[in-house]
Amino acid sequence: MRVVFAGTPEAALPSLRALLDSAHEVVAVVTRPEARQGRGRKTSPSPVHELALEAGLEVLTPTKPSDDDFVARLRELEPDAAPIVAYGGLIPPSVLAIPRHGWINLHFSLLPAWRGAAPVQHALMSGDDVTGASTFLLEEGLDTGPVFGTMTEAIDPTDTSGDLLTRLAEGGASLLVSTLDALANGDVTPIPQPRDGVSLAPKIQVDDVRLDFSVPAFAVDRRIRGASPAPGGWAMLRGERVKLLRSRLADADGCPPLTPGELHATKKQVFAGALGGVVELLEVQPHGKKVMRAADWARGLRLNEGESFGE
């Protein structure tokens, strides 16, 4: 089939690579316009844009998918299908109707669970043991379209959302290609999503992931890992914000009893108290500094016994 691929971040790269290696013809790529990034706020093309240029593909960067020039060019390309992965823009109904088989969205959850912009983060923070990816027919509603296929992925005890997304992006790429293969052969019919089991996954904001150590240790650990690498769960210590990026549930027998938020450091480990348990901190990022091992951070700070995260 002739396909126009839409995507923007690194998570979309495995799908684009898989399509380029498939029997389908990628005739163009749609991605978000160049954005300002980093401390210097320099503009740079998206990861998908860069890969598309390397592959010699035409790249379309509409400000909005409803732009007249973009719509006209998409019609000229006459795609059979438009696979889309984390594009980051709302596709209007008139554009949804252009490809013969529609827009086929790869979404990183087991729909109807976690519809929205941050499904992997919400799955982790909510304590799910299993998640996955789904391909579905894009329609006007928020991730509401009928589903073509799914894959499942276990959530490991030390996964961050970044770790989990990497695996889902790789596995989801194969799912997306197999869905397009089945569409081309007429071997698949999308199935409407059930009404039960719907949950929403809105974008995670910085204020959403300030860490509360008065909740159970399990929830603290999941929030730290779910918010990593971005935006990064955080707490205040000595008047400065510290991002906590990797953690694991700790054996309470390995350290003294700790009150919620209280810190205890040894030569190789750093622990934080929570309700009914202890979390071991593995990686942190102090304000204005690079990510580092929590033990190195604590050593440099010369933590005092009894110090706690707070205001």
C-alpha cells in the first residue's frame, strides 16, 4: 500500500523504520514543525523529520493538519492508509477521510484503558502490572476508534516510563506493520471498543508529580518511576528542588525506621521514608545539575541524620 506516515518524537522512529523495511511504500512523512528545545532554545527538527530526510522522503510540516496546502498535497499523494504514531496534532474529519483505509493509530496502551497523551506514565503511576499497545482506526473522539490489534507488555519492578515506552515502541512497530499487512490483504476488521474499562491519561504536568511521602511506599515508587524521565518527580530539600528519577521498594530491615520523607544514607544507598515502608532512591537530578547516582548526591550534600524532604 501507499502510506503517508505521521509522527514526531523518538517513540515513533521504530514504526517509521519498520515501515521503510516493509512491503509498503512510504510516499511522505508528516511531522510537527521545528520546535525550540534545550537551554539555548534553538529550533530543531523532530526526530521523525531527521530520519525521513535521511531516507530521502518528502516531509510535510503543517502548522495545523487543516492547512489548505497540506490538505491539497495529501490528496495529491493518494495514500491508501496513513499510519500515525505520537504525531501531536488533531486530525480534522475532512483529513481523516482522505486515505482509503483511514488513519491507523498506534497507541501505547490496551484500549480502552489510558486514552490520551500520557498512557505509559499513567499505567505505571496507577500500579498496573501489564500494559501494551493497540492499533485502531482514528476518528474524531479521543482514542475512541475501533481496534485492529493489540500486544501486551509486562511492567517490570524497576521500569521507568522511558524504559517501558522504549519496549512498547519497538513491539508496537511490528504490530503497526502487521495491521497494515492485514488491511492490504482484506484480512482484518476493526472491533469497537467496549464501554467498560475506559480510563483517561492526560498530559502529566510538573505540578502533578511533586512527591508526597505520606502515601504508601508502593505509590511513591510508582510515581517516581512513572514520571521519569519527564517531567520528573520532585521534592524539596534545603530549599531546592530535586528530581527523583529512579527508585525501588526497599527492604525495611536494611535501614532504621523512617518517618514520611525522612532520608537515610549509607556509603552506597539512599533511603526515603514513606507510609508503612521505605523507598530506595537510585538516580536523582539536583537543580541545575546532571543526573547522578543517589549515593553520590547524598555524599556530596553530607546529609544529616533526620533530614527530610519538605518545603
